[in-house]
Amino acid sequence: MITKCWVRRLLMGLLLLSVAGGLGAKVFWRSLTPQQFKRKTTLRISEKNRTYYVLEGDTETTVSVSGPTKLRILSRIEIPSSKKESRYTYLVRRDDGEWVEFTRRGVASTQAHVARSNSKKISLGEKHILKVPAGSHTYSFRLPKESSPPVFLRFHQEEGAMGAPTNMVAITPQVSSEAIDLIIREEVTTYYRLGEGSEVALRLIGPATLKVLARLEFYPDMRGQQDFRVQIFEDGLIKGTYSLATVESDVCQYQQTSSLVPGKAETFYLEIPKGEHDYRFTLPNSYRSVLLKFLLPKENLSGKP
């Protein structure tokens, strides 16, 4: 049983930071895709579609983060039609630590609803910012065991020192089936093709954060938004599977003539723990092909073999 006293001490010692704003440099945040989640949904927020990850039942959602940094959690719930607000609770823990309980007050928003369902009211976003200590960490999220409404979560990590963007440098994988040159806004950049039955492999030294750009290749019979997945193995074990969606790009084309059309780039980040590690990228249960590009912060290049 989690007591209020215990929660208060743990929050003071480990997790919660004040969300109060202050003067200073502008802070940049980048979105994070969880390594584990049951399902996601699209919410329409101020006329823009946003992807949220759904906590419901006994499912868990996990996010990997390398510190020191800050992790921002934005939460919302669906408000019953008969109410204007509703309280909700979710639990958080870092690595194998104790679960910490967060209870929030959800107030119906006039600018948020479930995409394609204007009748379902969604609450205003409630923010928590957690201080992530040095090293690689996994944050887990779940609902209390008692009956609880589903909670929609979205995650962001503070980007760079003082919120400044980090300079990234492209790296070449040790194994790939084919290098593909694309022209993006009149500049040539190299991606690496990942298809059914093939893999792309890298060897990296951490701690570091690997940025991955993924572009689905559109065949002539593919129309509209398309879903695809990329699975990553770390030292032979599954590290995570990323579920992505994209449409055809209107600013990107192949340098060599092709009947295919590159998709818009989808971005995800891979946290590399301390030491040397082997990574393999595959397409699980897919007949499609994806182009991948890998980038590391300039300061991490000394750790690249």
C-alpha cells in the first residue's frame, strides 16, 4: 500500500520537479516513443493531430532515457459526457525502484477531442517533469490495481544543454543491404535500405543517444497514410519495437530514377547504455522496405568504434 507520506518523501528525493516557469534560455523538448506500450491513439489538440499512448487495465508503458536530463510527461483522460472534470491516477517508477502515485484533476478542454470523434471530451493536458539522473534508465507507467479510467500519455525529453539543440553527425552502419542517396531540398544525403529478410547492424559505445530517421518506401499501389514497424535488437535481445506511420514526402526524392516515393521521415531515439553494444534493425512481419539514417551527437563520436 502506497502511503501519502512515503509518496511525499520519494517525490522529494527522486522524481518531481517544480513545473513553475522562470526566466532564462528557451527550453527545447523532443518527443519520445516508448519501448513498450499496448496501444496508441490520435488526439486532435488545437486542430493538430497528436499521438498519445494509452494506459489501461494492467498494461505497462516503458520509456528509456539517458541522463542527466529531464523527462516531461503530458497526461489526459476522456471526460464522461455528464461531467466537466474528473480525477485520475497513474503510477511511475524508475528502473526497479518503488512505484510513485500521481493523482491529477482532469478538466474538460474545448480544444481537444479524440480524432474522428468530436463527441468525446478530452481533458486539458497535465504536465509532470521528472529529473533523470546520470546513466541509462527505464521509466515504467501503469494504473493502480483498482478500477481506473484509461490515461493518455505523451513523453518528451529536454534537448541538449540549456535547452539548445545538439549537433548531430551521420554514422555508417557496419552491415546494410544497400546505401540509397536521396535529394532533400537540393542536398544529397545517404540512407540505408532495410527490407524483408535483411537487417542493418551497428556497433556503438555508450552512454549515448542514437537518433534514427526512418522513411517508408511507397510503391505505386500505396496510397495515403501507411503504418510500419521497426524492431531493434541489442546484443541479441529485443530492445524495442517502434510503431510508426507516415505519408509520401513532397520534399524528398531519389537521386537515381525510381518508381518508388520516399515517405516523410519518422524519428525515434535509442538510448545506448554504458559499454560496447551490437544493434540489429529489422522489419517484423513486413513485406515493405524502409530507409534508415543514423546520427549521433558530435560529443559522442569518441565512443564510436
